[in-house]
Amino acid sequence: MVVGVLTLDLFFPHARSLKDKRRVLHGFKDRVRRYNVALAETGFQDKWQRSRLGVVTLNSQQAVVEEVLARVLADAHGLPEAEVSGEEIRFV
């Protein structure tokens, strides 16, 4: 079994409140659920222009895990309201 962990650091340049940030994150979480991943905000919960997300998926084949995490990462890069300021993929 291969477990893949994607850590994303996001920056929200136009957010003026936590409510703005959470609105964007909620939409992103809804979009990536179709990939059957677990996602949680793991850092900067009290900062309204930053967020750290942890995304996890697992499969018996590493290629499938890599493909799923690449799709999530592509969706993150496609967010018009946020910029990806950091990313890291690890396999366990």
C-alpha cells in the first residue's frame, strides 16, 4: 500500500477576512472530493491570507497515487482567488 501526502501552502491576496479565505477553501475542498482524498487545513487557521492544507490518498499502486495528487495540485494552481506559495509531495 502506498500513501501519498501533499502539503500545500496557499496565499489569498484578495482576502479581507477569515470568511473570505474559508469561502475559497470550502469551494476547493468540494472540488477535490471527487478524487477521493482526505483534506484538512493543518496550519495558519487564524491567518486570513494564508493556509496550509494536507491532502492524503492511498492506493496499491504508486502511479495512481501520483496521478491523484497531481490532479489536486493542478486544481490548486487553477484557483483564481489563491496562489500556491509552497508544495511538497511525500510517499509513505
